[in-house]
Amino acid sequence: MSRWAYVNGRFVRHGEAAVHIEDRGYQLADGIYEVWAVIGGRLIDVEGHFERLARSLAELRIAEPMGRRALELVLREAVRRNRVSYGLVYLQVTRGVARRDHAFPDPPPPPAIVITAKSLDRAAAEARAARGISVITLPENRWGRCDIKTVGLLPNALAKQAAKEQGAGEAWFVDADGLVTEGASSNAWIIDKDGVLRTRDTTANILRGVTRKTVMGLVGELNIRLDERAFTPEEAKSAREAFITGAGALVMPVVAVDGTPIGDGKPGPVAQRLRALYILNAQASNNL
Ligand code: PDD
């Protein structure tokens, strides 16, 4: 039996269904989903799932992809076309397709919508229910693995958007101990009031920045002490200089933190020197 998926306005064969490679759901996990149980060919707990769907969309400021009535019709049509008696209907809505950038695309593209439906083996489910299942316990770590360069970037995208809305170019995350971890898409650095170059150590829950590492190798050319030691936003505000590093930013001077100017509020000499050195070195090395 052929399966059908609903993709952005039409039903297509499941095997041929596709979304754009720059869909923000695919690249940044910038989307939400909902799942309805289907029993006897009918959607279960319809209201509860619609309410949560509306809430999830509102929280991410994604527009409703279609009206409630129309969406219900499509969900039921997905159940009908896929001949689901007992199973699930899956709905996913993303912010849509846009050139990759963490902050929300402006103007917003139309949200992208995908609906699939699948049958489950009812007898097997009942047999399992009759036996019962066991569980294991794990530390709560969702999402506590910022060392992995995963596409699960929704918090980063929201942080970048918040920065943009406040006229800033980057957001720095601060952990439960009140220490800066890293930026939404970069590593964070300061030259503190004592002239020490500081950035978070990589035993912390941060991305091991490649640019960060290369920059560390360049510090030897400057007469400056490097310390992989965390700093607070207050220390950043009283720092001589601050900057960020990353494949996108290279070395980018930071002139204000939460509205407080750093140093004299202009790009600092060390940051500028490191930027120049980084670019010079990159051009000199035999990269591809
Ligand atoms: N971001 N921290 C985070 C969370 C990042 O996303 C990045 C890079 C970095 C710096 O890593 P590197 O120096 O290896 O680029 C640190 C890329 C540029 C991005 O998402 O566009």
C-alpha cells in the first residue's frame, strides 16, 4: 500500500516527499511538532494537541501555517489516505526556508509544514501492554552536550534573535554559576583588567572552537598571558577588551556587554592584532 505525506500544501508519495536543504528545521531544529494517536481511524485528544501546537508556535513566534479547520481536514485526510486505523499522525512546522543564519529571517518566510501518518500493530501493542515494560534512569541532560556540534541549535537561534532585537551582534550564555560559557555561534574572550587574556576552558560544556584553538597558538606572538579561566559578565564589563572567535566571526572585537562599554568602547588593540594575525596566517597556510 502506498503511503502519502502532506508537504507544504499538497499530498505527495511518501518516498518522494522532500523538504528544502535550507529548511530551518533541518539546519537549526527551528521548528515544532505534534503527534496525535489514531484509534479506530479517529484522532484522539484532538483539542489538547491543537492547544499545545498553538502554544509551541506562539512560543517560537512561528505563524500558524494554516487555519484550524483546514489543518484538521488535512490531518484526517492523512489518516484516510494512509488507511490508518490504529497508529499516529505526525505534524511538523518549521520557521521555513531561508539562507542559513541563526537569527530569524526577516521578512519571515512562510512556515513549512509536513504531515505523515503511520499504522501501528495493535495486537503487538496490546501484547506489550499485557506484559508491561521496564525503564532505566539517566541524568537529565537535555540539552547538556554543547561540546557536540549538533544541529540542535534552537536555543542558539533564539539567543541570536534576542541579541539582534537588542541591537547586539552576539549573545553570551551564562551558566548556573554565573560564568560566561560561550556565544550563540562563537567562543567568548576577554582581556581582563589585569591584562590577562581569558576564555572558558574546554572541560566546560562548550564547543571546542577550532578558531579558538588557532588563536591560542597565535597568542605567543603577543606579549600577553593566556589563562583558560572562566569569567563573569561583571568581569567582562570591567575588562580592557573583549572579543569572540568562530569560523563566521573570525576574531571579532566586542565593544559592549549588556550595554556597558568595554574599555573605551572601541575595538581593542589585542583583538585587532589577533584578527589581523589570524587572517594573515590563514592566507599564508596552504589551506585548500
Ligand atoms: N559556529 N560555539 C558555538 C556555539 C558555535 O556555534 C561556534 C561556531 C563556535 C566557534 O567554533 P569554530 O571556531 O570552530 O567555528 C563556538 C559556526 C560558525 C556557525 O554555527 O555558523
